[in-house]
Amino acid sequence: MNELASMERLLKKLFYLLVVLSILLGFFVKKEHSLFGWHEIPAVEAIFGGIGALLLLMAGKFLASFASKKEDFYD
Amino acid sequence: MIKPILPALIFILGAIPIPFLKGKLKQFYLLLVPVLALIDLYSLGVGTQWGIPFLGYELIFLKVDRLSLIIGYIFVLIGFLALLYSLHVKEDLQHIAAFLYMASSLGVVFSGDYFSLFVFWEIMAVTSVFLVWSQREKASLDAGFRYLLMHILGGCCLLTGIIIQVIETGTVALTPPMNGWASLLILIGFGLNTAFIPLHTWLPDAYPEGTVVGSVFLSVFTTKTGVYTLARCFSGNEILAYMGGIMAIYGVIFALLQNDIRRLISYHIVSQVGYMVAGVGVGTELGVNGGIAHVFNHILYKALLFMCTGSILYMSGKRKLTELGGLARMMPVTCITCVIASLSISGVPGFNGFVSKGMVIGSATESQKPFLELMLTLASVGTFLSFTKLCYFTFFKRNDEIKAKESPLNMQVAMILTASLCILFGVFPQILFHVLPYTPVGYHPYTFFHVIGVAQLFLVAGFVFFKARSAFSPHPWIILDFDYLYRKAFQAIAWFCRKPLNDFRLSIQALFSKAVGYIASLSRNPFSPKGGDYNENIYRNPMGLGVLLAILFLFLYGLIYLVRL
């Protein structure tokens, strides 16, 4: 059980490391197609990922606030 | 030399012996037919055409070009894998329905005229519903009827559009329709099968209610023939591009809220088909290639997802996230293949979705559609979150109550083969690029910039998921969709027919009955007895009176005739 917990902690650390590494690499990578303004922002995909996830979460919560019903609603 | 035949005909004729075969022979036969169809497709050269004259029109049942050929290939390939997955099923009805469904889908793809396309289109709707009804539950029966009703509605729109198109152009050839009513009605007909918002409700309603095997077939054909017809007739239509964007986001938001795993992945069909529609709508070479490549890749990973969720349902009897969890140890093959399918649909580098999704988003950028690019990127984030949720709550979250074991061997082999293809086309996209409609394909998916960008997108989204895990946790609920409005509208129509319209009918009927009674009383013999016993010999008019009237009439008629002469 302890082994499993330590493995989980290790995976978590690895995950955080990858997040930080990918964001840092975003500052050094050469842009290929900068057609729109936001393409110029360094690590813009990371910003999209974070804001997008929060936006979708909020959209879901808003939708569920009036459209969620019990599972036997149509029965 | 053996001449190639209609691919649809192979499956139509192939369905006939199924009820007469049993055991290993039947299993061998079920796999042999798609192999024959694949050989047949391989022998069909681009430009092959075959048709017959009918009522002054040329009906073309076989018209082969690069677009129809690639769709034909993936239909037959996935048909083989889905049949392999279904080998343990004893019920012939499901196999026959699947064969005819595949046949009609191939019929649509290789049709060269609107008439034969429409015939196969309708056969597709009728045969596919048996894959839902075969589940033999009330929910399946009801969902099947709603599915059929929606498709009949779409079919009526399509037929009306086709008739207007034929009257206006004088030809049944499958060409982009004339602007106006023909175009609009044909677009609605195609759009219903493609799950345009808000005509999509039949999809997340019926697909989760299909049989374990049936839903795998259902996930493949109907929506993809819709995308194919759009690519054939409406490529470059800007409305389509934005409809694709709306579908991509709409499907993702609804998927994120689902508790039923099969309904969750059904909403993702709406979302992923959105990418295809967007690519076709952009209409550039990269857009159409991207849309069609996404059809190809999506068929693989979506069929795999339905195989995996079917495997879970088949072995555990459960399909709700709130009841699942901890299956990774009990069903390792299902778990690994489901993770591969999830990475593919999310568009993670190294998996097939990464290539085609990148092509579609790239086409939106290339054609100066910033809003569309943002919509499709946002949908990518949602897809990743949704499948992180699916995998976590199904396989990795602790659940000590659930009991299950790995699915039968044929199901496992089918899942492993499909997962391998997801990786193969992800690592070596050039194999797919060779058969896309426009060649050569100048798209390079594995650039450092693209890979890092996608990694950032998903890693940060994943970070948000694990930090706000409880906010994403499933709930035992359903989320009302547009079908709520349709159900209310149909209830109102049913009430209108049952009450006001029926009352009106009864009042008209009463009025006519009264009028008939009045006329009957006028035509009554004034000499008829008012009471007492009727004696025919007393009250009967003399026969001579009738003869006299007849002679008089003939005399007058003759007189008029002679005078006119």
C-alpha cells in the first residue's frame, strides 16, 4: 500500500515537472505560423489549456443548473 | 479475369446465408465477406462507373473517385474489426442488420446520382434501427422509434430537395445542388444524419441504447456518410465551417456532464463530427483532406471506444460513471485500449487524432478564420478533459464493490487490432496521406512547435482537472437537450390530434350524418305507409310506370339528338 502511495507521489511530481517544462519550452520554440495576434504570445497554448478548462467547467455548471434532471425523468 | 462488382452487393448477398450457418463456419464466413469486399475495393480503379437507364435518367450505382474510395476502405476495414468483435454473438438478426447497414452505407458512398443515394440512405436508417431494437429493452424500443422518426423526417426533406433539384436541372446526377429550396432541403437532409445542432438529438438518444455490438456499427456509418455527402455537395460552404465549430463545442460541454459512459462518447461523436464538418466547410485542400482524414481516424478510435465501453457493459453490467471504478486491474486489455482510444480522440502526439485534428485546425488558421480556430482548440481541451474523466472514474478510481473480468478473446483481439491501427496511423500518417482526396499532402504534423503547443494545451488542462477533480466528478442525473423540446412539441401535436382535431372531425361527422338523414327523408317514398304492416302488393308502384318513364326519357333523348344533328 505504501509502495502504491509513493508511486502515486512520484507520478504526480513527474506530471508537474512536465507541465512546467512544456510551459518553459513554449518560450523558446520558434513560431511557424503567426497569423493571428495571440500566436505571438509565448506559451499561449498553456494559457488556452488553463482558461479553456475553467471556461468549460463553468459552462457545464451553468448548463447543469437548469438542465439537469433525475435519471428517471422521461420514464 | 474477375470483374469488380458493387461493394454494397457483396454485403447484401452476403447477408442471405447467415441464418443457415452455425458455429465456427458462421464465424469464418462473417470475417470472409468483408475480406472479399476489401479485395473488391482494391480492384476498383478511380474512374470506374456503372449505371443503368431508368425512366429517362441515368442511375449510377458505382462511381469511384479518391473521395469515395477512402471512405469505402475505412468502412470495410472497420466492418471487419466490428464483425470480429461480434463473433461471440449468436443472434443472427444483429449480423444481418449489420451487413445490410454496411451495404447501404457503401451504396451511399458509391452512388453517382441522387436517386440511388436516397434509396440507400433510407435503407441505412431502417436497417440500423434493428441494432438498437435488438437490445430488447423498453428504453431501446422507444429510442429506436424516435431515431426512426427523426430519420424519416430528414429523409422527407432530402427527397423534397432532390425532387426540386431534378425539376430545376433535369438531371439526377450527384452534383452540388442549385441555390434555393433544393439546396436548403438537401442540406437539412444531409445535416440530420451528420448531427447538425439542433438536429443531433437522435444520436445521443439511440446510440447508448444499442446492443453491445450494435453500437459499434452505429458509431461508424450514419454520421460519416453525412460528412461524405457534405464533402461531395457542400464543400467550401462557410456556414458549414461554423456549424462544425458549434458542434465541436456543444458536444464537448454535454459530454462533460454525462454519467452514462456510452452517452458520453455519443456526445463526442457530435463533437468530433464537428471537426470534419468544419474541415469540409473551410473547403481548402487542407480542410477537405483534414476533414476526410478525421473521418478515417475517428472511425477507428470511436469504434474502439464503443468496443471498450461495450466490453465494460458486457462484463460488469454497468455503464454509469457513478457505479464504475477500479476496472484497470480486472480488465487490463479493455483499460489499455480505452486509454489509447482516449489519447487518439484527444489528439495527443503519436496517436491518429493528433494528425487529422491538426489538419482541420490548421485549415481554419490558413483560411483566416480566427474564431473557428479558437472554437476547435477549446473543443480539444474539452475532449481531453472528458476522456481524462472517463478513464479516471471507470478504471482508476477506487471501487471495491464492482466485480468483472476481461471480455471474450474475440473482443480483446478486435480492440487490440483497432488500437494498433490508431497508433499506426498516428506514427506513420503518410500511409493515410497517400489515399486522401487531394495529393500530395504538404502537411507536416510532427513539428517541434506543434508538438510542444499540444503538450502545453493538454498538460495544463490536465493540471486543472486534477486540481478541481471534485468539480468534474459524475452525478446520477441526465441533462436535458433539444429532444426535450421535440418531445414536448410531439406531445402537443398528439394532444392537438386527439382533442381539438378529433372534436372537429366528430362535429363534421355529426353534421354530415344529419344532412344525410335529412336528404334520406326527402327521398323517402311519399306513398309509403306511415304505420301498420307493409303489404308489397298494395303499396308497390306499378312496374309499367317505370317502363313508361324510361321510354319517355329515351324518346326525349332521341329527339334532342336528332335536332342537334
